[in-house]
Amino acid sequence: MTEEEKREYLISHYPVEDRYKNILIQIQDVLEALEVMDIVDINTDLLGQAIFDYFEDIDKLKKFEDIDKINVDKIYSYLTFWLLRRKPVQLVKDNMSVEYLYINEKVFTIIFVTKMMAEIDIKYSDTNLKLESFFELIYYNFKYRIFTQKTLETVVSAFFCGSSFNYGGRAK
């Protein structure tokens, strides 16, 4: 199967365009909140490739495990992995501060963790020191450690497991 045929297959079987638009909006929202829209650009080609890579992985996984739907653990972990691998947020100014070198890692840490928080109805205003430490640990790992879709899936599962002790279980 050619790359073009793969893309056509994925588009016909998965909500590729909707996921692309949704992630693009989330990235823009985070960049606006971080007040960095004037120093970065979103490379839509890289974002699109990340979305295709994600759905290709999901398709393989569903076929291998013979399942119709995947759980949110896999959705968040596989999507985050490919977004970080493709790095669609690009710096557009020279002489940037060191804090901006890892802009993709910062953006996708925020999206990754807030998605998990939303899944169990935790508001950012509910955060505590342990949750702040979790944000920092994930960000650090995205910057300096090797990770895979499966290791991120373990992170998601552990987050939901740990939160069940404080928040009464997963909401969904």
C-alpha cells in the first residue's frame, strides 16, 4: 500500500480531520495562555503527519488486538507520543531564551496532563503540590528521557489509578 493509499484509508476509517482541528485548537489555546504566539509557528504539515502516524498506530493496534474501540489511556499516550516525535510547534525568532527550546514538550505536557485531569473531573484550580510535581516530572521526562507510546500508556494508567484514591475513581 502506498503512502497515499494509507492516508486515504485512514481518512475513510477514522476522524482524522476532526482530530487535527481539535489538536490545532488545543495547541493554539496553550500557546496563547503561555503568551508565546508571537515567537512560534505551528507547522501544519508536521501536525498532520503526527495525526496520521497516530491513527496508523491505532489502526494496527485495533487489528492486532481484534478490537473495535481503544481506551483513553491509549488515545492520550499514542497521540502525545506522535505529537512530541513530530514537534509541530516551531520557534520563529532567533536568540530565544533557553526556556523556549522545549516548547513542544511544554505544550504537550500541558495538553497531556489536562486531558487526564478532565477525564476524572479535576479542575486546574484543584491542583496541589503533588499534581504540580507531576506536571514537572512529565515535562522533565519529555525533555530528557526516552519514552514510547506504551510507557506513556503506563503513565496514564498510573495517574488514573492514583487519582482514584483521592477523587473516588475514574469518571468515565
